[in-house]
Amino acid sequence: MDRTIAIIADRIGWEERRLIDVAPGLGLRIDWVNDESLCLGHPEQAPLNGYDAVLVRSRSYTRGGLVATLAEAARIPTLNSASAIRVCENKLSLRAVLRSAGVPVPDFRLVLSRKDFDKALAELSMPVVLKPVFGGMGKRVALLRTADTAPSVYDYVEDLGHGFEQACLIEPYLSGGSSIRCFVAGRELVAAAEFESAGTDWRSNAALGNRHRAMEHDPEVLKIVDSVVDELGEGIYGIDLFNTPDGYLVNEVNHAPAFKAVASATGADVATAVARYLREVVG
């Protein structure tokens, strides 16, 4: 009998379609369950009854984390775990967890006020990157090249952001326009690709349609991937690295990573690797 998996998401994109298509070949049936219509909370978790596992692919970290919490409470195998999603959604938490475990991350300063902002600029050499603690897909990330324009950029943070949106990190600008996306299923590094900024946009993010190319599996990258999984637990991750003169640094970890660009760059059958891991999870 096929095992049934619920993909929790607010829409069906290219990645979800690929997972649904490859599932039958591995003895799985994958259904889309809209994360905006679950209304969880009933003691028997009725909307998820009958599923052998849940794969959370909500674009919203908040929705994904909340659904994962209740799915786990109902003792349904859940990927990724609620605790992993909570760490991934918070750039400060991720850096704190990884840095305390000895995993290399960029230098950073937490900015909660104008005083924090001014002090961070004094301590870190320009250019620097200002990014929200909560956010993804390269949104609201600003490159501050000179100290004279930086205060006016922070005006937008102060005046337009709500409390949690005003929590930011300032980091040195390290990437030089490129980053490495590592797609992980379980503990396996399925594929790695380097992304470079396209045109006038300095951000190297797969969601922005940047140029990309396949990358060999570097032993140092494998070591970092293992260390990240040690801290977050096995799951489906997009681990983003900077390659610096001093070695690789973990920039972000995505809990519901897109993989179209990585699959295109490397030729890897990422969807089958994910489905194979799901098959292992449900037994």
C-alpha cells in the first residue's frame, strides 16, 4: 500500500508538482493541503488524519512553524521539525545556535535601535549589509556602501516597520556578489550550486533569478553541512554559504527551499532525492 504524505503549502509551485509526480515511483502518494484552510486545533487533528507524514513547504515561516507544532503534537512525522523551522526563520537564532556549536557564520551586530545602528557602523568597516532578523528571499536586505547614506536608510526601518520588523542585523559585505546553495535531504548533500548576482542587483539569491552553475562537493562544505544538520536535526534544507578568503560561512538555512535553480544548474534529480528520504522516514 502506498504511503501518503501531505505537502503543507499555500500554493503548488514547480517544486511541489515535481514531488507529486515522482512520488508514485517510490510507493508514495503526495497530496497538497492548503496551509490557509487547515483550522487545526481539534484534539484528533482531523485535517491531517490518515497521512503518514507531513512535509511543510509553507512560504510563511510563521504558518509553517505553527502547523509543524500541531502535527508533531499529533505524533505525525513532520519535516521539517517545528524547532528547526523556528531556528531557520530567525536569522539571529540561527547564528547564535551555529556559532555556539563552532559552525562558522558571518560577524554580525544585532540592531534594535538607532543607537545600536550607529554603534554597529562604528565597529564594522563599510560596506555593510542591513537585513531583517525575520524575512527571506532577499527581501528588505540593503547594501550600505557609505556612512553618509546609511542613516537615511535606517529611517525607513524606524518609520515603516512594526516592532518585529525593526529587529535587524548588520554584517560585513562578504560575498562579492555570489553565494552557494546546498540542497540537503536528510543528511545527504544532494546538490550544490553557486549563484551570482545578475545585472545591477548585488544580491545573490536564487529567488531573484540570478546566474548559477554547478559546484563540486567540497569536503569543507560537506563538513559544514553535517554540522548544521547536527544542530537542526535531519530534514530538507537549503543551506546558503559565503565563500570568503578565510573559508565558508553559513549565511542562511531555508526550511522550505526551492530547488528548480539548483536542479537546473547541476542536473541532479532533487525531487526524487527528497521523495526517497520521505520514503525512509515513513518506513
